[in-house]
Amino acid sequence: MKALKYILSVLFLSLYFSANAQREDAGDYEYESEVLFGVNKNTNGGLIGGFSLKMGFRLDETNFQFFGLDLANVKDSREVRYPTVLGNSFIFGKSNYLYSLRPYYGRELIVFKKAPQQGVQVSVLGAVGPSIGIIAPYVIEYAVNRLETVREQYNPTDHQSRFNIIGPGRIFEGMNQSDIAFGANAKAAVNFEFGVFKSNVTGLELGYQLEGFTKEIPLIPTVEGRQLFQSVYFTFFYGFRK
């Protein structure tokens, strides 16, 4: 809820300043194509929720079409992280990661146009596409006794005491045991673009993401699994135009 309030505040402030930045000298700022790279933060992710690539092409003066690809780490809102005696931390009860690969196609409409070297350009967009979910084991290091530890996927039957868990597994450990889930995704967003050079673009995308899969994803086996995930997100992006 705090993240949503923050994003909405930024959205309204940006709209206010962008509206006041549009003057008679908002000259020609035409471009035919763009390539953007982004870093995502969302209400279903951690510090970094994912990465994105987007390629757009002009249809007319204010309309664009674009193709994109997002890679996101999707978390369950019920996950709780605990510290260990070794100074690291783990998520008790989590048995799987969900990495979502989202190719998509969308349309973008420019609402406020910026001048070549000043102001803010504001646009709205929508996109849909398939989703490929990679369900990877969440591996922990578990103390069987004072002398022996094992590294294996968390199982609520075998790992009942969180005090015996001394840390998570190595990055990408267990990926060779991953399962696949198929689904679809859709998003709607507002873009705010800044920058002083016509050929470069820096900006922020604020939006809502909805994603569903054909089967339940068992991120936390002791609670009901989910097929539908929704989040509010913002993406900082940088790219090139010509």
C-alpha cells in the first residue's frame, strides 16, 4: 500500500509539471524508432524486480507500436525473510522461485510532447503477450546435527525448524531441476521521458501488471498456490532514438 501511494504521488506531480512545461516553443521532436533498456521495481519483487528491453516504431505523429521483453523475479506477498546466526538471511516456508519471461506487443500514445532539449514528454501505453514461468527450487542449507549440513530444496515436512536453517543456497542452484508454466500477461502504464538530447532518452514508466498461468505456482507449499499475480510497478529506463 505504501508503494502504491508513493507511485501515485509521483504520477500526479509529474503530470502537473509536465503540463506546465508545455509552451509555445515545444518544437519539433520527431523520431522513427527507439531502443530502451530498463530496471524494474514492483510490489511482487525485491529490491530489483526485473529487467526489460523495448523496441518502438512510429506509426504516425502521436502513435507508436512496440515490442518488448521483460524478465522478472515474481515473489509471493506472504514471504517473510529471517536472519541467521551467520549474518545472512533466508525466506522460511519458500520452496520455489518464479522467474517470468514476458514477451509482449503494445501501442503507445503521446499525450504531451516535449521540446527538443527541455520539458517532459508524457505518453500512455498498453501491452499484452505470453508468459513463460520458470519454477526453480529454493535451496537452503540445513543443519541436520552439529556436524552435518545438507543443501536441498525446502520441504515443510523435512525442514520444520527455521532455527536449523543456516542460509539459502547459491545463486541459480537447482536451476537444472526447474519446471515450466505457461500463461499470459498484460499491462497499462504512463511514461514520463526526460533528457536534453534528442537522440537519447531517460525516463520513468509507472504502471499496473497482470499475469496469469495455466496452473498454480507453489511458491510457499504451506499456503494456497496462485495462478494470478498482479502488481504496481515502476521502471527506470534509458535508450536511444533515431
